[in-house]
Amino acid sequence: MKLREVKEVLDANVIVGEEKLDMDVYTAFGADLMSDVMAFAKAGSLLLTGLTNSQVVKTAASRNIAAIIIVRGKEPSTEAIEMAREFKIPILATKYILFETAGILYSKGIVGCLKKVESDFNK
């Protein structure tokens, strides 16, 4: 799926990265804990999150995330926008909640970058 199609199905605004809308994306990961993104997100995935600060962009850059989709109608901070431009990471914003965003993308063929964690965190 092209990032342009992601924008359309999520009725999203492009905050940064209009020039990358022809990028292909196949997987996504949703989280508001950046430690989870560091542990589980895969390079080339979309990051679905409600966080809007520069830490999201730093984390996305370190994991080679394809694009950030900010949910719940939130807008990224000015610092996050500037950093996304610097790192060339697109940011899109949608009014859908995280669960609905993931469901819409899944229904269009985007899959999770992993199905379940392999380790038992309860031990």
C-alpha cells in the first residue's frame, strides 16, 4: 500500500513528508510506550501513536520507521515537526483512535510487524 493510500483511508493530514507519499508500506506497529517501539517495532513499519513530542521522532529514526501516524486528532509539537523534517520521516495525523486506525489499515492489507511477542514477560 502506498503512504498516499494510507492518508486517504485514514482521512489524515500530512504534517511532514508530502514528498514521500509514493512510498510503499506493508506493516505497522501501534504503541504509546517508546520502550515498546524500541523492543518490537520493525524497520520500514508505520508507527501508530498518540504521542506528539520529539521523542517519538527520535525513536522512529533509531528504528528506521517509514512514517509516523499520530492518532486521536492530536498535532505534533513544533520540535517534533522540525526533527521529522531533519530525519525525513513523514508524519500524518488522523482523528481516528489507535484501535480504529489499526483496524482500518489491517482491513486494507497492512499487517502488524509481529503477531505476538516470543518471550514471557510474566516470569
